[in-house]
Amino acid sequence: MTVERVNPPELSPPAGFSHAVVATGSRVVFLAGQTALDTDGKVVGETLPEQFERALANLLAALGAAGGTAADLARVTVYVTDVAAYRACASELGRLWRESAGRDYPAMAVIGIVRLWDEAALVELDGFAVLGD
């Protein structure tokens, strides 16, 4: 699989995402939304960073089970119940991302929502990855 991250100079410099990702491979993995659920189906973590870290770990676990790694991520969408809190924690969330997924960012979007399926959930991540043979 090859991934090319495209960040044209006529757009604002990306911070924690890529403007476009060109991925070439033979398998596409669609990843369901992941929140901070533990193996018992309970939301863990009181703060947005705690829940983000667990949701990202869950997303990467699902991707790993399908044979992929964080480097294969082409697109991730972040759904958050409080965009202001997300912005306030952005540097910490970026650090957590880099520690778990590295510095090769997928195309990303952050979307503010009223609530998630589990009322205690503050954040959910979904996306897709492109894997080689």
C-alpha cells in the first residue's frame, strides 16, 4: 500500500491532519465508530483526553485485527459533544495521537454533535484505511 499525503501551499498549513490523502492498495477497511468503551461495554475516562485516548486505542485495535496499522489510515472523523473543549485540549489530544498513531496524519474532520449513543461518551472516532496485499 502507498499513501501520499497532499498539503497544497495555497491552503492553510495543516496541524494534526492532512488536507488530502491518496491511498493505493487492494483492501479497504471501514472502521466503525469507536468510543471509550472497555471490554465490558462501559465508557471509561472522565475527561475528553482520557476518552479520546481509549477511543483511539479501540479504533487502532479494530484496524489491527483487520491487518492494518495507523499508517494505513486514510480518513478519520472525530465526533465530539463539546467542540470548545476539544479545541482547549487540542495540544494534549495531538500528543496522544502522535504517541499512538504517529505523525503521518490521515485526512480528518472534527464534527460537533449533541450527544453520542452512550450518554457518558464525549468523543467517537471512525474512519477507513487502505491496506496493501
